[in-house]
Amino acid sequence: MSQDVDSLSFQGIAGQGPSCQPITGGRLTDTFGAPRSGGRKHEGIDIFASEGTPIHAIAGGRVVQGFSNSLGGNVVRIQGDDGRYYYYAHLEAHSFDHLHVGEHVNAGQVIGGVGHTGDAAGTPNHLHLQVRENGQWINPFGFLKPLPDVTEVTGTTPIPSGIDPFAIDQGAPPSVADTDHDGLTDQFEALFGTDPHQADTDHDGLSDAFETGVSHTDPLSADTDHDGLTDAYELARGTDPGHEAVPAGVRAAGFGGLATVDSDHDGLSDAFEAKAGTDPLQADSDHDGLSDAYEIAHGSNPLSIDSDSDGLTDGFEAGAGTLTPAPGPGPGAGEDPFGGDPGGGMPGADHLDPTDQH
């Protein structure tokens, strides 16, 4: 029996990696690398179609944080099951309202409709698609062009649940075992070497799920960097507790916790920095000699070299002992800089990519 692949009830096709075109009958244009305003380069390709045309996920993955971007307008971000990161931009208003952060979608599922939001206002309706692989934006035109439309994919079968067996999801069904209820499934505890019967294997006050998925500290050691200070103590103070390399077997299995990273190793997750407005690729966004984590912990402004506008830089005042909290709550005030709840084991950081460009 044929299926309406443009229906929100269509649950996609099996398999990992790019499987179908994002727009049935869409017109692909290879403009990757073309110049853009402000000296930028076009980091994706554009696919033109009429407004509201359904957009299908080209590969399965998990919807990660954020449905808006100043350049992209309405956007959908998907961390792919194949390890790539997919960014769909300029979507029609409300066409993505059926999605929620943390949801797993399959290739072929409808994720939104074509529009012209963001900096595409006033231009022909189109989908802007970016793909990142191994930390670099890549030109998707080559692998996308040969793909069939979703209606032409042979063997298309609905996937009834879309459950990722390695999901960090406290609401997972009984078939996904999490014996100690720490948010890290038993399958991944075996790969990490943690105890599936103990939520906090190293008894340092940080759950196994938090250490593996958020802080990237060693879940088998209470003191990752062996400096005499426990990981929990250093995280609470905003100092660097050290980082544990993710086992190759865990990476190969597509661990969802890898979506929450601290690229500049400043003790603040990339997701938190994106919300706070600091640079997740620079440990010291304002270049005043104080790390973003230090400034947030001490109440000064990590986006200003002179938080209190007294003519003395924050770096100088920190050395002199006169650094005082900046007026107002400051960037990210009241939020967990590590993207989750250290005691709860449920990472709350779905990756918001601050480097989305057009």
C-alpha cells in the first residue's frame, strides 16, 4: 500500500546516512563557497521550491536545540546518526511546530516547509542546507545530487517508533535497559566500563551520564586530572577538571552525549556559550586574560574587557583583587554552564551550533 510521504504521519525509511532528496522535484543549485555579505562565504547549497513545499530529512538523526537563527530565520538542526550535522534554514513559519528538541527523526520524515525567513526575506523561496563533517562544513551537492526522491526509494517502510536504542532518555521504553536509572543505557555503560547498577560509578557526586555526556570527565575516577581536587569540586568552582577521551567503540556506536561538547575546554558547554553569547571556540571571548568560565563564575561580563566601565580592564582588576560583579544578571545567569544536572544524570544540552552560516 502506498504511503503519503508528505504527511506528518509518515515515519521515514530505515538506514543511516543520506537516503533521499530533501525536496521532491526540488531544483538544486551548487553555490557552496560563493561570496556573501560581510566577507562571508556560502557554507551550504540552496534548493528552490514553492513556499510550503514539504522538506524531508535527508538522513536520520536527533533534533537538537534551537529553531531560530538570525541569518537562517526558522531552522531545524539535526545531529545525524551517521555522525554528520545537518542544518536546514529559511523554513516557513510554524511548519516545524510538530518537532521538539531531543526527538529522533528518520530519513524521509517531514521536518518543515520551504520558506524565505531570516536573511532570505525578499528572495525566492528556498531551502538552505548545510552539512558538517569532522568539524568542517562540506559541500553536500556531490552526494545529494544522485539521491532519489523519497517517493522513489525502493523498500520504503515505516519505522514504528523511531527509538534510538542508545538514547539518553529517562522516558525510554523497558526494551531500552537502564538498570540504575541514571540516564545512561546499559549498552553504553558496557562500552564506557561503568557499573550499570551504580548511577555514580566513581562516587564523586557526578552521575555516569553527566560525566560521559556533558562534562567529559572520567566516570571511573573522582579526579580526572589527578591534581588532588575532585571533578565535582572543580566543576563547581569553574576550573578545568580535565577531560577523558571518548572510547573509540563509543564513538562508533554514535553516542548521543557527544552532541554536548566543550570545544574550547573552558569549562562551559558549547550549548551554554551559545545562549550566553560567548564564543564556544575561544576560552576568552573578550580577550581580557580571563576565561569565560572565570568571568561567569565571578559575575563579570565575559563579553567586555571592562565590565564596570571604570577604565580598568577586568584582567587588571582580577589581579588587583578589585573585580566586582557586573551590573545586571550577566550572560547565562541562572543557567547550568555544564548543560545538565550533575546529580540527575540527564544531559540537558542539545547541541546549538553557534557557527551556522549562510
